[in-house]
Amino acid sequence: MHKKILLTGVSGQVGHALKTKLLQHEVIPLSREQLDLSKVHDIRRIIREVKPNLIINPAAYTAVDKAESEPELAFAINATAVQILAEEAARLNAGLIHFSTDYVYDGAKKTPYVEDDEVNPVSLYGKSKLAGEEAIRAVGLPHLILRTSWIYGAYGKNFLKTILRLAAERDSLRVVADQFGAPTSNKSIADGVVQLVNAWQLQQDNQTGVYHFTNAGSTSWHSFSCEIVSVYNRLANERNWPVLKTKVGNITAITTVDYPTPAARPANSRLDNTKLKNTFNVELPSWQLGLQQVMQTLTLSS
Ligand SMILES: NC(=O)c1ccc[n+]([C@@H]2O[C@H](COP(=O)([O-])OP(=O)(O)OC[C@H]3O[C@@H](n4cnc5c(N)ncnc54)[C@H](OP(=O)(O)O)[C@@H]3O)[C@@H](O)[C@H]2O)c1
């Protein structure tokens, strides 16, 4: 069914990818300049003007380390604003697709997390995202909360771009090898959301809820960075890309303890996506395929 979709955060990785993919629908794409989620009255006013029948909210306060020293702003964007979005969507009998994170878990589990597992965020960012989830559940409207992980893409600031920049500048890199998860491309997320928008029956209460939503498989940040450099090297010749200074063999595995950050991160970020497959028959490709697809679209100035 054709939908009128209010889409937030279109300057972000996921928002940007979604804007170009939801072509079957009428999309009202809003950047931070057009809809600042720290301004509660603006959120209510704009939603009442637009009258969407679906809100998709990829906008968020995503600076994981900075959140430790800016808790109020993180909670304002990731929790309070999400509550207002949910209240306004409910008022219009609209649905809400919202994004959450692997960082709602503490990472102590030894196997991939399922949606019913206990949440216990170890960072302020994770706590603020969990508060956003809880606000949506409290409002009680038709919703999909998509917990994803390790997002990257050809667009925006992310791990892929950082590794490529550093590998061009330096002879060697040191990358954390004891955190495990699924790198998930903004393209895979956008493709999956398009399928969900078409498959989701808002009236079916049993579809409302939390879903894990990542590229398939898992790896460590260290192995991911090795794969990034390998794929780059395979494409470099035909693309006329400059040779990287860092060779794969010069990417050293280090531990989380060797690389202290203001915010703690879960060691195990692996999310089991079975519920998504069973409910909607939607599956994101392997993280390796996701990476290849993004690298194919990469222009080195992006
Ligand atoms: N990035 C990850 O690795 C990751 C992992 C798991 C889950 N997630 C979740 O997935 C979703 C999408 O993440 P992403 O990687 O696409 O994030 P992103 O690239 O950091 O984009 C976030 C967007 O939110 C916007 N934003 C921030 N504050 C705002 C405000 N006050 N009002 C309106 N917009 C505001 C930003 O605007 P500006 O462009 O103006 O800054 C940006 O466009 C988020 O819910 C995030 O929490 C992300």
C-alpha cells in the first residue's frame, strides 16, 4: 500500500540511504535543520502539519563516547523526542519504525542475543537508546524497533571510512580484536526497511515489537578492518585508487583494554536475526556481501 512517510535524520547514514530507496511511497525527508528533535513543540507541530501514516526515525544522538559527558542531550534526542514521535504517531493512527542498538546489551552472553534476552546497557548512549525503546512501548502504538549494529556506508562518518583514511596515511594499524558483532551497511538496512514497509500490517498486533536487524554473520573490528583493506586492494586496480600504505599483515590485533574509550562497549554484540526472518521473511545479506556492495559504490572523495 502507498504510504505517506515522515523520515527523520536524512543527513545521517541510514536516513540518507532510506531517502533514495522508498520511491514507491510519498516521503517527507527532514534533516535536523527542518526538524530538530531537541525541540518538542516543533516535533508536534510538524507531524500535525504533515499527517504521515508512517514515521521512520533513523535520527539519533549517535556520539557514543561524547554521550558520557552529554547525558541530557543524548536522552533528549534518543528518549524524549522518541516519546513525542510515538505519541504523535499514535494520535494519527500511524505506525513508527525506530532504530535501536546492540548497545542495549552488556555483551556478557556467550552466544548471539535474541530479542527476549535481558537488556543491561553499559554506556550512557545505550541507556538513552533503551529509554527510547521503553517510551515507544509505553505509548503502545504499532511499531517496529530495529536493533542494528556497527553501521557503515559510503556516505557519512564511520569505521570503514576511518580505516581507509588511516590505511592511506600509515604503515600499520592497531585494531580491537575482542569485540564481536555484525558490521551492517546503510544500504542493507535501507533495502531491508523497504521490504518491511511493504510487508508490515500495522493492524496485526503480533508484528509490533523489537527485531534484531543486522547483516548476517559476525566478525571482530580487527577482522573487519582486514577485510576492508583486502576488498579495497582487489578493487584498487580497476578503479585507479591509490595504493594503501597499510598491508593486511600490518594490521595488529589489540584488546579493548589496549584501546580505552570514555564509553564501555559490549564484547559480544552478535544479534540473532531469526525473528525478523520468521515474521517478515526479510533477511539482510552477509556482512561480507554488504561490504562488497558498499565498496563498489565508494568514491574516494565521499
Ligand atoms: N552508527 C552505528 O554504528 C549504529 C549502531 C547501532 C544502532 N544505530 C542506530 O541506528 C540509527 C541510525 O544511525 P546512523 O548511523 O544513520 O546515525 P548517524 O549517521 O549518526 O545519523 C544520525 C542523524 O541524526 C541526526 N540528528 C542528531 N541530532 C539531531 C537532532 N537534534 N534533531 C534532528 N536530527 C538529529 C544527525 O543530524 P546531523 O547530520 O545534522 O548531525 C544525523 O543526520 C540511530 O538510531 C542509531 O542510534 C547506529
